[in-house]
Amino acid sequence: MIQLLLFLAIWQPIKVDKFVLDNGLTLLVYEDHFAPVVSAQIHYRVGAYNEPKGRTGISHLLEHMAFKGTKKHGPKDYDRAIHEAGGEENGFTSTHVTAFFANLHKDRYAIELDFEADRMANLLLDPKEFEPEKHVVMEERRLNDNDPYGAFGEEFDLITYLYHPYRNPVVGFMSDLEHITVADVKDWYRRYYNPSNAIVVVAGDVEAEAAYALVKKLFGKLKGSPVKDEIFAEPPQQGERRFEYRKDVRMPAVGIQYHTVTVLDPEAYALNLIGTILSQGRSSRFQREVVREKNLAVNIYAYSSTAKYAGTFYLFGIPQAGIDVKTLETEIENQLDRLKTEKVTAEELDKAKRLVMAQTIYRQDSPTGIGFTIANWENTTGDWQNINRFPDEIQKVTADDIVRVAKKYFIKDNRTVGYLLPSEKSEEK
Amino acid sequence: MRKPMILFALIVLVHAVDIRQDTLPNGLLVLSIEAHKLPEIMVRFMIPAGSFSDPVGKEGLANLTNQMLIRGTKNYSGDALADEIESVGGDLSPFCADDYAGLSGRVLTPDFPRLVKLMKECLFYPNFDTLQLARLKREVISDIRAAGDDPEQVGGLAFRQIAFGTGNSYAHDPAGYDSTVSTVTVKDIRDYYQYAYGPPSGPQPAFVVCVGDFIHDSLIVLLTREFGDWPAKRSELSNVFSSPLPERPVGRIIKRDISQAYVFLGYSGPRLRAPDWNATRLMNYILGGSGLTSRIMHSIREEQGLAYDARSSFYRFVYGGLFVASVQTKKEMANQAIQSLIKEIGRIKDDLTADEVSWAKKYYIGHFPLTFDTYGELAELTAQIQIENLGFDYFDRYEKMINGLGIDQIRAAAQKYLHPDSYYLVIVGDIKPEDIKIDGIRWLD
């Protein structure tokens, strides 16, 4: 407890200046004057969640096409301009976001925002560029398929969510990629890429008012067109689901996934701490007992993933040589049962809280990382300031809460169990 | 119509970094940077006890020794050590790479004395318990087998074996092989620890890097008290030898039932401290080191749509190095992708433009501040400056150094280090030798 009080004494809330332009664009500015560097980011509120059947992967495909030129700039101009300015640039797509960013010297971050304003309004989406880029994305799809653990994780979401779009793979299904046309991508672009669906983040060695003036100048004239998420609800799971997934692997694996809660649900904090107690650090239960004492797993983790509209608690383990997946599954179940029947000690709970909250400080080391974090809170919860409520909410969790939440969610009918096993061909080898 | 790009004047962009150097009575060098942005401190002990000094037949020994540092000491069990550091939200981890091994730690400011005390406990008083070693070996062997399921790791390891040559100290991964890890005994570990762990007086000194929220003078008092009497050691090389180019292309295929072919093509390359490294890295930026803007990526991804990623890289160690060009592509397109890699490696030797060189120089100068904008990156760069013997006026000299490079030096680096006619080629995937059309290639079993 003393350690926790000490932490609360040195923890400072994250400071962000938020602006909303008339066209609906949200700007978040995080000032960090440690180094003369700025991370300029734009996060569109669109991702795999929004994709209908037959169009999975279209947000990610559009992310690729955003580097292929606008009416003003040729396909190579953007990368060249950023590199000549000494910057590093990239984009990424996930369930609820398609983002682009560049990290640059503080005198040059306007270059990135200038290009982003242009890409928001003027993407060319040239059919000549589209086909080769689609093949690049199909290679990315194959890369995922050849990563046995990644492919296994994708299969998990397909079976955990039978209806909800959280089942969609971000990179898309191969057959959808084959059929998506440049006209589809243009429709997607028109619908989702506008100021009211975007969050701009400027993090680093900047003054908030100067960043606001720049963003207003570059984006202020663009027309906003609000987009609302369609809401889907997964029907409650009514019994355990089990599957086998076979690949050319030598080391099998087991996964277990439970449905849980959304990001702002009060029980999300207890689930977060359960994940920490089980698997964060060498002193965690999984590392200490399952890996070192019992020699049952080579790699094992538990992770609470609470998202905008639903959540899961995922446990994954690779058995040590000579241990079968069933034995490891039983051990994981026993560990979860223990959470339901034995209260965690005050020391163990305090340690977990301390680990979780120390991460909130360490994360502030990187302007890029803190930029992603505040954008994510703004996007998924509607208010970046929820990040500052997080330590208080974590602090409130009691040992009784851990037992209650474990009993509520870690039940057989609410779970999917998967085994990653060698394919028959690889077994013959 | 494309709009002309704005051209920047090459102005001084570097902010001052004050790296303090102190030498403790036993020769241990302390490199420290005070930074008060966040209430945290990072510490990294860098000891030349990496896997290059593994004896033949005991590959993985350096890594096991390093991992055993936190598995129990005179005063703490492994579990107690983990509890001590994690109960304050901190981290204390061993690491073992090819040249250096050591401990890295991070804590919030008030807990810094605790971190230092635990680091001393691990470095001075490991107990190398037999049971703990048996458990660790099982974990490491399982990890090695799990890596065998990742075609990228399988190919990378096979490539370094073939390119460095059997028996070379850099030919194996720091983890070692399951067959050699299983033979390591507690005596091996104790002997290796006695030999390697301490501040040596040899060509590669041990040193400590500290970055964060401390006061310099207090830091030196603390480290002198805890580490000033650490007995000095001397480490020597084991089996480092030069790895000549093959007389003609040599290939190896590792069969895997996957839809893509993972390709690795290259040979031994320049080591750390190579005098022409800056020219070489600018050359590689143009060739395949700059992501989407590189020639290799442009040809293979942008023009032909063959791959998501294609690149060229130089991996440098203290006593050796590697050049490797790599791509993952649909297995039917493997030959085409390999031909493209070879073509680009050959083309840059004679065809290099002033525009490309100017662009690369602007990138390296403008990007420099981004390489040390976090505590972690600052610690990394400080360690790199020390290991490469670059001098701590590096920050002041950097821009002039890059600007001073001429196209002839960059072309010379390409001439010296790129060999489109003699290389090693490793392919992981469902590929047959006859799928690959390379004149005179010798395939290994």
C-alpha cells in the first residue's frame, strides 16, 4: 500500500489540449519538450469493424492506396518529402481505426499535416496503381497465413464472434481481396475520409495554439460529413465452442477466449488486473508456476482486450517439449478456478496495480506512443480524458472484485477453446 | 501534375546531449545522461559476454549464463528477485546478444536504489543452482523448437550458418541449438561466469549506461559504492575467422509446406567500426534500407507487386558482419523476386545518381534527432557510440560527417560490399532447385 501511495504522489495526469473545428475535426495536442521532435498523426474512425461481408480488408487496402498519390502529388512524392525532411512515416489499420503518421523535426511537422489534408480530400485512387497494390496486400495476407500463431488467433475471433464484425480480419479474407474493386475503395474513401470522422494528434515539441492554428489553416476548409457506426450485438454464447487448427508446426498451442465487457465497463479494470496477475512479469502466476515451477509452458500469457463494443479475455500457451496441449489447458483452467475460489493477497493485488500504473508513466517516454494512446482513448471512449481516470479506477479494484469478476466471466459456456496442432503432413515428417 | 518538392537547407537540428563519462576505481566506465521529463531511470550493464564467445559444442552457454543471473543469488531466490522489482512496478531483465550480454533495468525514481542493489546481487552473487539450470534449459530448448515453426527465423538462422561458415563464433544464434544447450552443465556456467563477468581491460570494455531522473554526482557515489570493487576480467575471442565469398552462388532450400517462399541472399559484410560505414549505410538506404523509397522495394513491391516486404540489410558485430537481401513472395514468383534482388544489387555498383545521394544525406541528417528522442533510444545510442568508439563529440560531428560524403565514397562502398555473382542463397518454402534459374549455382543438401 505504501508503494501505491508513493506512486500516486509522483503520477501526474496527462495534459492534452483538445480542439474541435467547425467541420467536426478533432485535434489533440500533447506537449513534450524533451527533444525537438513531433509526431503528427491522423486517425480515421474506420477499420475492420465497419466492413460488410464481402468487403473485409477494404480499410486496410485503402490505407495502402493512400500512399499512391493525390490530384496534387504523384505516388512517390509523399514518401520522398518525408524522407528528405528526415522523417519516418507509416500507416496502420485495426478494428476501429485507419491511421497515418510521420515523426519529424519540430520545424517540419507541417509537411505531414499538409499531405494529410491533401490525402483527406484528393486521393487519386488510380486503377493503374490499384491492381499491383492489391497483389501486395494479398502477399501480406499470405504472410499472415504462414504465421501459425497469427493465423490461429484470427481463427479464434471467427469462432468467438459468429456474427459481430469483431470477427473480421483486418487484412481481409483472400476471396474478398480478389473481388474488391477500385470503385469499392472510392466509395469507402468518400464515406469515411472527412474531417468529422478524423482525429488529428500532434505530440511532441510544439505549442498547442500554434498547432491549432496550423491544423485550422490546413483542414478548416474541408467539408465534414458525420458518419455513425452501425451497432451490432453478438448473441450471448450458449455453450463451449472447441476447434482444432492444423498447420505445419512443430510446437502445438492452446488458446482459450471468453467474452467479457467493453472498454468503459466498470469490470474492465478488474479484468485488466487479472491479466496482470496471471502473466505480466517474471513474478506473475503463469511465469512463476506454469513456466518455471511446473515446466508446462514455454510461452503463456493472458490478456484482457476490452474494445468499443465488446471485449474478450484471451489466454494462450505453447506447451514445453513433452507436454501435451490438454495438460496445459487443464493447468490454465485450474489457474482460473483458483481466482474464483481464493482471494488474491493484498501484496499481489498491490503489485499488479503498481505494474499497470507504472506502465502509464513509462508510456509517456515516446511522443509517438502517447499520441497513439490518446487517440485510441478518444476514438474508443469518446473522451481522451478517460486515460486520466484509469489510475483511480484501477486503484478502486478490490480482491473481492477479482473473485466476483472471475466467477462471472470464466465459465465454460462462455468460452472458446482452440488447439493449434501439426497438420497430418507435418506429423508424418 | 506533380508539384515540386520543397528543398530544405541542411540546418543544424541536433539538440545538445550531455553524456557524462566517469570511470570507477576498477575501470568500469559509467555513461550517464540526466533527464527529468519523467520520474523514471533506466540502467543498462553492457558486458562483452555475448554468444561470440560460446565454445564449439556449447553454443548457447553465454545466453544460459546470462539468464541464470536472475534465477537465484546468495540472498534471493529467483522468485524473490522478481517480486522485489515488480512490486515497485519496475523491470530487471537479462539480455544476451552476439557481442554483449548484461542486465537492463527500469524503475520509477524513488525505487532506483532498490534496482541498483538487485543488479549488484545478480551480477556479483548468482548461485547457479542445478535445478534452476535444468528448468531454464527446458525453457530454452522449447523456445528454440518454437522458433523452428517460424519460416523467417528458420531462414535467418540457416543463412547466418552458411554465410559465416561452420564453427565461426557468429554462425549460431545466441540461444544456441537444442543439442548443445542440453549439454551445458553448472560447471560450464560457473567457469564462463568467472571468465566473462566483470569489467575487463581488453579491447571491449564493460560499461554502464544510465538515463533518467537522477543527479549525476549522487549516481556516481552510489555506483562507486556498489560496483567500484567488482573484480576486473578479460575476455578473449574464441572462433572468429573471416568468411570468404563463395566462388559461385551456393544455395540451400529448406522445405516447408507454406504458400510463400522466404528468400535470404548475401554473404559476410563489414563489421562494427568499419571506417566506411557511413558511406555503406547511405548506399544501403538507396538500395534496400529505406522502406518504400528504396530501389529493391520499388522494383519488387511497387513495380511488380511481388511482395509486401523486400529489403537489404547489413548486420554488424564487433568482429564480423553480414549483408543480406530478403523477400517473401508467393512461391511461384520466387525466381522472379530473386532475379530482381540480384539485378538491383548489381545495378547500384555502377548506376548511382547524385540526386539519390543527396536525398539519402538529407534523410540521415534530418532523421538524427529522431534516433534519441526517448530515454530508451538515448540509452541505445549512447551504448552504440561507446561500442563503435565513435567519441562523444559524435553529436557535434554527425552532420558534417554525413555532409562530407561524396558520391565516389558511396559508390566505392557498393563496389566493395556488393557481389551479384557470388553469394549464398537460402530459401524456406515449397520450392525445388529447378524452380530457381541461376547459372552455375551449387545446391547444398
